[in-house]
Amino acid sequence: MTRLSLPALLNYGLFGLPLALLALPIYVYVPQFYSERFGLSLTLIGTALLLARLLDAFIDPAIGWWIDQNHHRRSHARYISLALPPLIFGFLALFHPLPIADFAPFYWFMSALMVVYAGFSLATIAHQSWGAALTQAPLERTRLTAVREACGLLGVISAAALSQLTSIAWLSTSFVVSLLLAGSLLFRYAPRPASRTALTPEAAGVNNPHTSTFVSGASGLGRVLSSLKLPFRNRHFRSLFTVFVVNGIAASIPATLFLFFAKDRLQLGHLSGIFLILYFVAAALSMPLWVTVAGKLGEARAWLIGMLLSIAAFMWVFGLDAGAGVSFGVICVLSGCALGADLALPPALLAAVIRQGGHSGQREGAYFGTWNWATKMNLALAAGVSLPLLDYLGYTPGGSDSQGILALGIAYAIFPCLLKLLAAILLWRAPLRDI
């Protein structure tokens, strides 16, 4: 399939909306929700997020392997349908805890996170693998990922607006309804890959000269582990993966600390929803621009430009004083434009890497399972390190201690810019510009 119509792109991509509608509250609002509702310390919240994401992250490559092993017998839609119940029940448990949670909030928090993460992993990996199998035409894969991520941004914007204007009950209702509606469109009308063949021994990692000793005569577990290593035998994937991890951590730290920075550093907590809307609307509107730039310069060069724009925009955040709403709003718009590159271009580059490695139509699950593992690890490290560290340095949510506020500013603004610069250098040196 070389050309996808706009209705086909939308029927496929709209499922990204409810997934993002779920993701924003979990990644941004959960720390503050459990801190204020149950009085959990930042150290406990960060520990729970770290443990849950670590456990969940190591499941992702296994999910990708499972999808690949059964891709000729089960469709991607089948896996997504299996993910819907844990997505719904996990989200409701997380934001509508039963009275029993009052006696053990940490364990309730952990359990609800694990349920919703399991559903999110299965749905996301199957959805992304579905898209990667649809087309390998360079411009088409960029269009497809841009539409999917733009729908995701619409979900994020909706979550930010609902959180600002309504209660969590309305947000939960919107998530469940949009998940079922988008799932119905996906199952009934989205295009399917032309054909999916059974795995060749080479694609599965068997009879490969680099792995035959390990795999030959190995148990089923050995074959699973060998399959999970497959993406890392591709040098282009190793380069892309390294850039993606460093850049992802740079983006995850501000996402984790955003509400605390808006409320305690800027004293503008009541405008946090507006800032998020500006940020994600700018990202959504920038998608066509990044598709055009990628078509002219290539996906890797376009992504590098996006990274440099992000640094140029965000480096001014540290110097903002309390009440600097207009300045912060401008920074949100500019850094949101850069976010469009982060969302649209890396998945398109990954699709190119899969094609270059000769694994299109067979091993997308292994690649996207590892990709989602990296995403989860980025978020785990951002929350599991930054929140306890801020707690140790004296920052308390709602407090006004100057040392704690200074630590919050450094963690929110300075450190992410340094990491983003490192990611840009790695991308410049990576062999990704001509794939």
C-alpha cells in the first residue's frame, strides 16, 4: 500500500485520541492527585511510579514478541480488543479509588497503575505495529504517524481542557466513550496490511550467524529472549534508540514537574490547564510543517531542527519570575511547536529502520515493544529520580522555601535542556540521515 486516503488515515489514527486522553492525566496529574488526596510524599509517589513503570516496561518487549509470533493468525485488532477492559477498569480505579484505598493508598496506587499500564502497553504496541505494516513509502509513513500523533494531541488537549473546566468524573466518562467509539472505527473501517506472512527463521533470529549458538536447541524462553534482542542487531536501530532515550528523558522531566512548577514557582497553578492547551495546540498545528520539512530534508534532519528549536525556546524558563504568565505562554507555544517534531518524526524513522533491516510485515511488534519499553523507562526515570531528589533537596509541594523553589527550577528547566542538547549531538552523529 503506497497511498493512504485521508479517511483511511483518520479511521486508523483516531484511536490515538483516547490513548492520549488517558496518558496525560496519568503522567501529569497523578502525582498531584495522590499528594493532595492521600498526603503521599513525593518520594513515595516517585517510588510507586518508578516501580510500576519498571515492571510494566519489561513486559512491553514480550508483548511485541507475542504479537509477532501470532501475527499470521491474529489481527492487530484482536490484540487491541483484549486491551480495552484493563484500560477502562485501570483508569477508573486510579482516579476513582474505593474507600479501601484510604487504608493503603500506596498499594492501591501501585495496583491501579499496573492494570492500566498493561492495557495501555498492549493497545499501543498493537496500534503502532499496525501502522508500521501499512506502508513503507517515506512520505506516507510520515503522514500516517503525523495523523496518529495529531489525533493523540487532540486527546491531550481534550484532557487538559476537561481537567481545567470540569471534574475528573467528566474526564473519565469522556475517556471511556471516546475509547469505545474510536475502537469501533478502527475495527470496522481502518485499512489492513496487504498481507502478513509467517516469520522466516532469519526474521525470528534463528539460524542467524550471530545468534545460532544461543538459539540452537534453546528452550522456548531462549527463543523469546533472542527475538527480543533482534532490534539491537540493527545498528541503525541502536543509534535511533539511544537518541530516543536521551531525548525522551529530557521531555519527561518537565512533564512530571509541570504542575509543581506552574503552581509553586510561577504562582499560576490556576492557569496550568491553559498552558497545557497552548502547548499541545501548538504541537498539533505544527504537524503539517514537520511533514513538509521532513519531505524536503529527511526525517532525521527535521527532527534535529525540532530539538534545536526546543532548546532555544525552553532555556528561558529558568529566569521567569512569579506571575510571568505571558512569557511562559509564549514559551509553551514555541516548545509545543518543537514537540510536534518529537511526536511525528521518531516513529517514522523507526518505520524506516524496520524496512532497512528487512523486517517489514514480520517484526514490527519486536521493534515497537522495545520502543515502548524505552518510553516507559524514560518516564520511570524522570519520576523515580526527579521527585525523590526534589524531596531530598527540600522542595515540598505548596511550600515557599527558596532553596526548594530553586531546586525545582533547575530540575524543570536547566537539566532537560542539557539532555536535549546531548540528544541533538547524538542525532547529528547517528547514521540515520539516508535511510
